[in-house]
Amino acid sequence: MRSLKNQILILLLGSLVLLAASFLGVLGWYMKDRVVAAANIKAQTDLATCGEIIDKTYPGSWSVQDGNLYKGPTKISLNNDLVDHLSGLTGDTVTLFLGEKRVATTARGSNGERAIGTKISDNVAQTVLKNGQTYIGEADVVGQWYHTGYVPLRAENGTIVGIFYVGISHAYEQEIMTRSLITMGELGLALTILVALLTWFFIQRVIIHPLHNITLGTRDLATGHLTQKIKVSGAKEIGELEDAFNQMVEQIQSLTGKINRSSGSNPGNDPTETQLAQGSTAMTEQDVQFNGTTEKEPPSLLNTAGDIGEEGLPKGLNEATFGQIVQFLQANRRPLSAEEVAEGVKLTRVTVRHYLEFLEQQGVLKSEQKYGTVGRPVKLFIPV
């Protein structure tokens, strides 16, 4: 069964992923129109920039001579160097038209050759050649759709003799959208990780840790430690659970007190003393026979703890819990903190510390302070 913390994290991360996917979908739809607008602005800008370059490079007016397009004295028809240069500057396809026909272009047909002699689409011809207006928008260019800009070329007398064109491939639109979505996706991923870490810290501190302390307190009750109340900090509901638990402890303490007072009037019928007397005989010293002589087994943590058990435990310490802690210490014969022992026997640190300090008083354990670079020193209990 998954832990509460993992279930909350999975729910949160799933919600964040769904939210991010929805956000990217809406962003992509929203950006599509914005990218088209950006492509149209680029077409207008490139038309103006290329027009200035042509005017400075080839001074003079546009004209038609012997069926060819001229700019001043320079022949523009089949001047592929000019359109290639402008295309390299802008990244667009560039074309010069004489009337409706392409006379210099970077656009290529299906055979891979320059589309010299092909005609402009009818709707563009109507807008630019007949109406004398600039056309900005999508158009079919040699069988492919582009974001385009067309401007009429006028002779010195104002007659429209041709068209200058720039075209932006749809790949430009896709590139802008892809780059933007990747950037937003990376930002969303970073935010998702940050939110997940903050949520994990919040859940650990406000929910999981208080519930863990309440669980340990419940185990203390199960082993007979009825004097230990718990103190946790967390959400309102966790606080209510703490109050309910502590009220239960108080009620059990009151009931235990009444039982003890009743048993005190009849000490011969005290079942607790009978159980302790029976338990004290469970652990005895073992003799080892060596070369005909009887020697005591070298003292160990279990033997010494057995002796202590025989003498009886102080009030408030439980024999079963005492044996559990001794067994853990015997299995882990190394310096241990109260927190490590508490984690090993599944009890609270405060409860375990009472037993460790008692064993220290009996000489079974010794303690020393371990100083770290950060935080308070840790008290370690070491088997003697």
C-alpha cells in the first residue's frame, strides 16, 4: 500500500502535468495567430529593406526595354545574383516580376530549377498589378504556401511594370512556435519540480512527521507506557488528533491509578508483581565448565540486563519494553543515540531515553557527547 505522502505527491504531480499540458495546448493555439501576425510584419519590413538596398545599388527608375525589366541602365531580368543576395540577408524567397511573370527568383519548381517565366497567382495579380496595392498575407508560390509581401514596381511615369516579392516559409512559423513552446515547457518543468519539492517538505513537516509521532505514542500505550503525552505541530486536524490522543492517555492514566490503589489495598493479589517475579527468573546466569572448574560466562549486555531485571525496574519502566531495548542493543553493539534506538524499536525517543539512562546508571552503558559541525551535540550510548 502506498504511503499517504506518496499518494499526495502523485496526485499533485499528475495535476501539475495535466495543467502544464493544457497550458501548452492553449498557448500553441494562441501563438498561432500571433506567429502569423509576426510573419506579416517581417514581410512588410523585408519589402522596405530590400527596396532600399535595390535603390541604392541600382539607381534609376524601373522600365521595360526589349521585353526585359531594367532598373536605371541595369538589366534586372535573370539577375539571380541580386535575388540571391537579398534572400541571404532576409532568409526569404525573393522574386522580381515583369508584369505577371517571374524574371529573377529564388523560388524553385518541383524539378528544382528556378521558376523563371512562371506567373503570379490571380488574386495577387488583381491586388498588385490592377489595383496598385501592396499585398501582405498567405499566397500560393509555385505550389507552396508562404507568408508573402508583394509591392508594385512603377515606371517613371507611374505605370506599373512589375512586382517585387518576398516570401516567408511556413517553416519559419513552425520554428517560432516550437522554440517558444520548448522554452515554456522548460520553465513549466522547473516550476513543477520546485512546487513538488515545496509540497514534499510541507507534507513531511505538517502531516507525516506529526502522524509518525502519534503512531509512536500509540505503540507506547500498547507496551504499557501511559505517562507519556505527545506534542506535535501541524494542521488543525492534526492538532485535534493530538488532543484526542492525549485525552485518551489521561483517561487511561486515571483508570490505571484507580487499579493501582485497589491493588495497593490487596498487595498479595497484585498481578503485576506476580508477572515481574515470574519474569525475573527467566534470565539466569549460566556457568561454563572448563578444565574441571566452574567459571562464570564473561559479562555481556544480556547477562547484565538479566541481573537488573531480577533486581526489578524503577517505577514507570516496563519489563517487556526493557527486554526489547536490551535485545536491540545486543544486536547492535556500537555507539547509538536515543533517536537511533527509538527508530529501531519503534518507540518515542523520550521513552527510550529513560531506559538508556537507567542502563547507564547501572553501569551497562556509558555515554559521551558527539559534537558535529552544525547543530546541537548528540549523546551516544556505548556498551561497556
